[in-house]
Amino acid sequence: MNLSYQPPAGFIAVESQLEGITVFAPAPQVDTTPEAQEFKCPQCGASTTFDPSVAGVVCQHCGYSQAVTAQAVGRTAAEDEFTLENLSLAARGWGEERKELHCESCGADLSVDAADLSSTCPFCASNRVIARVATQETLRPRFLIPFKLQANDIQPRVKEWLGKGWMHPADLSRAAASAQFRGVYLPFWTFDATIHAEWRAEVGYERTERYYDASSKSWKTRTRIDWRWESGAVTRTPDDWLGIGTSKISQILLKRLYPFDLSALVGYEPGFLAGWQALNYDISLQTSWETVKNQMSEDTRQACRAQIRSVHVRNFSMVADFADETWRYILLPVYAAAYRFEEKTYQVLANGQTGIVAGQKPIEWWKVWLAIAGLLSPGVLLALLGLVLLVFGGIGIFPLGLGAILFVVGIAASIYIFRQATAAGEA
């Protein structure tokens, strides 16, 4: 009879303090992270930079270029399930020698090329940055979208964007001309899921009935609502929903850069980061998933409500089951810059794939209040004229009524303008 014990996979025998007793413990993990790559020109030894126009690394010193070979995967890029095993086996670090700039003003930890001499944070324009060795502990991105546009392509788009809007300072373009745009790969998570939801609610349907009104001794009509319980089911399969991986940039601004064409995803290669900056994630996978999961739940709720054929709904409830949840960690291309105007710092971002621009612009509130006053004054003045004319006879009724209408229209327009100005200042 064989009584030899076989330990589980991943366990090995270790030294025991008791004679005759064999102790097994988890085998020490072996670091399988590939050695960091160094991107130097093979002809002259200078540092190389990834150039979007040639889709490869280029030496600015001697003109040498070499394409970065990466598999184009698009939306078919592999996804991971939410398991501890997948997280433990995932590669770590950037896969190349890089350094990290820590901004003492906004807290951003920016990964830069080892030869990068940057001393200014692209997110807040502060020069209070500390250089240190880049961490190799965080997950390594598996896919990215390479930069498609050069910084020179972004400048005219930003200038056009700065010139839009009457409520902003007239000399804003000149003030922002000194902003230096830096290409930064930003961290994002993508999520897929299958959602099966069942809903139940009381739904009201209107019907018109005719009745006799004894007080007026006449027949009249009235609307009744008949309530009845209804139920239904919805299946949703949200695909590639983006979760933002950094808290160092306004999420309002980042969402204004959407959409990114995820069909352009390629496998991650350190060469894409040569000469470019990258930001590590500080919003964890689980935290981002909870945010996106809530968004998916709300989308499913709206799909359930769409099945109801009436506007009268009460006691609505929904139970949603999530399955087949998968994720990816990816990098997306964004140009970032910050500029100062009247002692305040404003941020501007541009989609490095599509050129969409989003940012913060100061509001000249005196223009807003002047516009609101201009919208309200015609109604007020016309109503006052009507009141004066009423003293001398009935001819004041018409201007009084017209003034009231213009005043209501002015209030609606003023609310719209105020909300636009507030939204522009909140980003």
C-alpha cells in the first residue's frame, strides 16, 4: 500500500522543526517579467522616439527609423475574467527602462522616457516635480491605441476651440499660446458583461369616461387611470464600456474626448512608449468596475422602462443578474497641456486619435449677466409701458400681455445661458 503524499500543485517541501514530519508550503513565485528594453539608435546610440507618421521609432539625430511590430487586434483583443489567478499571472511594469515624475501640486505620477528632460507637469503646469525610478509593481497594459496625430496637428484645433464662445475672454488664444502639449498614454479599463434583468411595476392606462355633473346639470368628460401589474425581461450585452483609470484629470473633460475607435487597438509593445509619457492607473480595476457596473445597471433599467407602453408607472422594481464579466487594461492616446490666465491654471486635452478637443476656459461673468439683462429687459419695459397705458384707458392690455410673454421667453433663455456658463466652468 503506497502511503506517499503528493502535495497540491504549487507547493514544495520545506525544512521542518519536527523530526519525521514533512511540511509543505507554497513555492516561491518566480519573476517572469521580461527584462526592460532600452530604445537606443543602433547607428549612433542616441535615444529614439515613437513617430505616429511612420508607426515606428525614429532617431532625431541621424534619421534612423524602425517600425514597431504589434498585432492589430481591434475589438477582438483578448479579455480577462475577474479571477485572482488572472491578476496574479498578469505581467507587471512597463517592459522598458523608464523614470517617473511625481508632481507635488496635483499628485500625478507620470512615467516618462529614461532620457526625458521634462520638468513641468502637463496636467497643472507646475514645475514642482520630483524624478524617481518608475514602479514595476502595477499591472502592465495588454493593448493600446497608438497616437495617430502629431502635436503640430493639435495646435490649430486647439486655437479654433479657444476662439469659440462669446462668454470667454477675447484674448484667450494669446494667453494659451504658450501651452506645451505633451502626448500622454492614459490608463483605461474596458468591460463586457451579459445582463439578464426582470422587472415588475404597476402601469396606469388612461381612459376617458362621460359623467353627469349634478351641480351644472350637464354631461362632462373626465380622465381615469386604470392601474394593473405588469412584468417583463430584458437581456443586454454591453461591450467595451470604458472605465477611466486615473483621478488626476477631470473625468468630465475625459468623457468629452469620446469616442475612441477601439477597432484600432494593438498589442502592447514598449516601443510605442519610446519618447512619450504615460500615466499609471490610480483607480483600481475593482473601483472602476463598480462605477461602470452602475452605469450598465442604469442602462438596463432604461431598457426595461422602454418596454412599458405608458407614462404612468409606479412601484417599479428590477432584479439584474450579471454574467460573463470580463475586462482589459488599455492605454489611450491623449495630448495634455495646462495654461495660466489671471493667476489661475486651466487644463486642455485633445484626443490623440481623432483630434477632439476638450478643456477648461475662464468665464467672463459680466458678459453673462449683461446678456441675461438684455434678454429680460424688453419684457419688463413693455409690461411697464402697458401698466402706464392702463391708467389712461384699456389700450395697455396688449403691451402688458406681450411684455409678459417676452419676459417668460427671456427667463427661459436666461436659464439656458446660465446653465451653459456654469457647465463650462465646472469641467
